[in-house]
Amino acid sequence: MTAHPRLSINQATIKYAGLDEALRLTRDAGVQSIGLWREPVAEVGLAEAAARVADSGLRVSSHCRSGFFTAVEGPERRASIDDNRRAIEETATLAAAGAPGSVAVLVLVAGGLPEGSTDIVGARERVRDAIGELEPAARAAGVTLALEALHPMYAADRAVLSTLGQALDLAEQFPVESVGVVVDTFHVWWDPQVLEQIARAGAGGRIASYQVCDWVTPLAADVLLARGMMGDGHIDFGSLTRAVADAGYTGDVEVEIFNQQLWDADRAAVVDRTVRAFAENVPL
Amino acid sequence: MTAHPRLSINQATIKYAGLDEALRLTRDAGVQSIGLWREPVAEVGLAEAAARVADSGLRVSSHCRSGFFTAVEGPERRASIDDNRRAIEETATLAAAGAPGSVAVLVLVAGGLPEGSTDIVGARERVRDAIGELEPAARAAGVTLALEALHPMYAADRAVLSTLGQALDLAEQFPVESVGVVVDTFHVWWDPQVLEQIARAGAGGRIASYQVCDWVTPLAADVLLARGMMGDGHIDFGSLTRAVADAGYTGDVEVEIFNQQLWDADRAAVVDRTVRAFAENVPL
């Protein structure tokens, strides 16, 4: 089966592959684009990773991930901001190394509540402040900071940004060249406002990334690993994908699945299955 | 410790108690109000249950629960509608048996997606249609149908109503005497719009019930049982409770906790702990 030309394999779907293997499996399956993760890039070093990405001939559709902006002022917060500055530079370098059509998109997860805190409003304010601090560096580097609303079940321990509308409320406070949003079906499919918020994101030119995977029940015991292959769960990829297309998004579409069974399976087979499931379920 | 006069023990918090034990434990702890469940009422029969509630001297703050409105037309849907009609009658009977201040509030859970369906929009329409079908019966019986938005992590398999705003959009299509909403901290605490939607609910006279429990992490492996005692988790009961009070709600406040450890513990101790945790965390 020929892979869809806009399909991108996010490295997290084949988490245990190193960078070389991920590039090779993606290219061998006829996929043209890859979403990178920081850890496998760091394993080989940024310059070497960029060289290997260039050799692969693949496009880069995103760099995942950074963020975690909710610590109060102090050394932990400074370390996070510094790490995000490094991630911005990585994103620019890797996108420049990718094939034409690559984008310099850094996916950002907001972070959860600090230990012992119940102040979600304050945590959200610190996310906004961090974006304000990082945005000039992103703009200078030609990088788009892509704010990802995570499913509300992660609000306490991972991301105090929980809806696409909320992510847009934040993104729209900054220039469109440097701050956008991620639309990830797993995180937003349940939202009664999702179609209007996708339209809003598109009208403002804010869709920096579109990621797909399915919501399967019962949820995995570790809800971080609850994602499933498209078609295995409850998400209507038709309406969401048409909304993203109608909103003007023409970029790559990443498949990003955190799932222990897929991680434990043969990785070439997982990529092949992803190619087929994408063709069958995502109407591009 | 003296129990707060507006505290109500929802039977689900001491799930393995029968009706008699639940009434006794609640009264013995100095609590004045109870939220009933259908199954323990059915165990003794409605007339007998009403007599025992009357004998207890407790107020009834809600009858839990019914709903499950997302089946397509056919025998399953008809059975659900018929069961909801019975639940309306039960609610009226039990509220009439309770002490002065009892309310005839039937808590409704929307229901999830039918097996194999990804049509969440259609499922929501069937919820609206079911409310339309049941509302005249509720009004005639003096019962308020209380639509409960459940946390979005239950959208696929339990409730396609996921936010307070969405529940209000639905409730407001019907008379205020017969259709309201539940505000449950566990389900809504993460919502960036929660405070404005609580205000909206109050302004419209739509708050039929206020339920409290905490969001604890890591989530229980079975997310249905992820609730915790107030103070054990991440929810800011101050801002939510003040919002509900400012919105004009003066009714009982139920503690409803699905938690295997609490269910397995000594039930009188659980009620005592509830009384203390309520006093310490819920600023009424």
C-alpha cells in the first residue's frame, strides 16, 4: 500500500526505535515525513541528528516536545525556560535539515499543578508568562511554538491547558508566526466546541500541527498509554479531519500513539499498520 | 465534630451499605441529608424505602441515578425511557417522604456512544430527544431532571455530556422547574469556563445539585473509581464552592465518592471522615 503523501510518523508511535531506525522504518514504508522527539535526537547529538535527517530525505513535521511551564519562579522554572530555549534551537536546526516542506514546529505541553497546589488559575498564568518569555526567541529562530491542549484527564499532573479554545485564547495573545496550536484528535474529540474551535484556529492561521490517534475503551490502567490506532476506538476522524481541511490546514498529519502493545510489537509492522489505518480512517 | 447542616451523604460513598444502614450511619453522624441510589431503594421496595426515609428524619437531596439516553430508536431505547419514567416516580415519592427541605431531583447520566458508533453528535441529539420525551412526566410529578456533565474521560462509554456549558445548553431548552444541572467538582474542576458557567447556571436557576469530591492522582486503574476525599487531591473547593454560593445555590451539598478503598473501609469511619473533610475543605 502506498503511504499517503501527507502522513507523518511521530517517533513516539515507535518509541523504542532509535533515531536511525525510526528514519529508516519511516522511509522504507514510503512515508515522507517524520515527527521527531528530543530524547532520541539527544542520544546522537543535534548536529549528527540533523545530518541523518538530511540523509533520510524525509520532511520534519514537528519536534516533540517541550514546555512544562507551571513551576513558580525559582531555579526549577529557570531550568525549564533554559531547556525550552535549547528546544527552540533544536527545532530550527532539524527543520532546516529536513526535506523541502519541513516545518519548524515545537510542540509544547503546558505542565500540571505544582506539588500540593490546587491553584489551576495561577498555573495557567505562569504558562502564559513563559510563552511571553520564549516567544521572541522562537520568532528570531523562525520557530512556531505549538501549544497543545491535552485531554482534561491530564489537567492535574500534565497540562493545565485542556481545550483547543483555551489554547487559542493563549496563542492569540502572540504573533501568528511564532505561536500556534496543535489539534490532536485524542485530546479534543469529546469537546462539544471542537468543530467551531478548529474553524477559529484555521481562520487565524494558528493550526501548527494536526495529530491523529484513537480513543479506546476501556482506558489503559496508565492513562498516558490509553491511545490507540485509528479505527480501533470511538473517534470520528471524518468530521475532525474535514474540519481541519476546511480550516485551511495543508501540512503533514502525524500519527502519534502512546500504547504499550504497539511499543512491544514489531516496529516495521507497526509502521505498516499505521500506513493502512491512516488510509482507511483519515479522509485527506 | 458537628456535621455541617447542609452536608448530604450520597449513598455511593458508602456503596456497600443497604438503605437502613446508610440512613442510620448518616443520622448517627449528625448529618441531616442523604442522596439516595436506586438499587438500594429497589432492594427494599419503593413504599418501604419511603417509609424508612420518613422514619429517619433525614432530608433527601437527590435520587441517583438514571439516564442513558443514547441508544437509537428500538426496544433498548424504549426500555430506557420506561425505566426513566419509573425513576421520576421514585424521585417524587422519596422526596415527599423526606424531612422538610427535601428536593425531588433525579440525577441523569447521558450515556455513552452505542457499540461501534463514532457519531457523538447523533448521540447528543438522542439525549436531547429523550429529555424532551420525559420532561412532561417530570413536570407533572414535580421532579427536576438534573443533567450531569461527566468528565470528558467518560465521553465514549458513559456520558456524551462533558461540560457544564453543554449541559446548560441542553437544560435551557426546557422549563426551569423541570430541568436543571448538577455541578460536580470532580467532573468540572478542570474546565477553564467553569466559573462563568456556574454563574450562568445560577442566574438561570438551573443548579439542581452540587456534589463534591476530589481528583486524586495517579488516577485509579479503573477511572470510574478515581474519586477521592476532599483534601486528598488537586481540586480548589474554595473557588468552586464560592462560585456556587454566589450563583445563589442554597441547597444541600452532597459528597459522592466512588473509591474502592473507601468502600472497603469501616463505613461509620468513612462517614465521620466525610464530615471532617467537608468541614475542612468546603467553605460554606
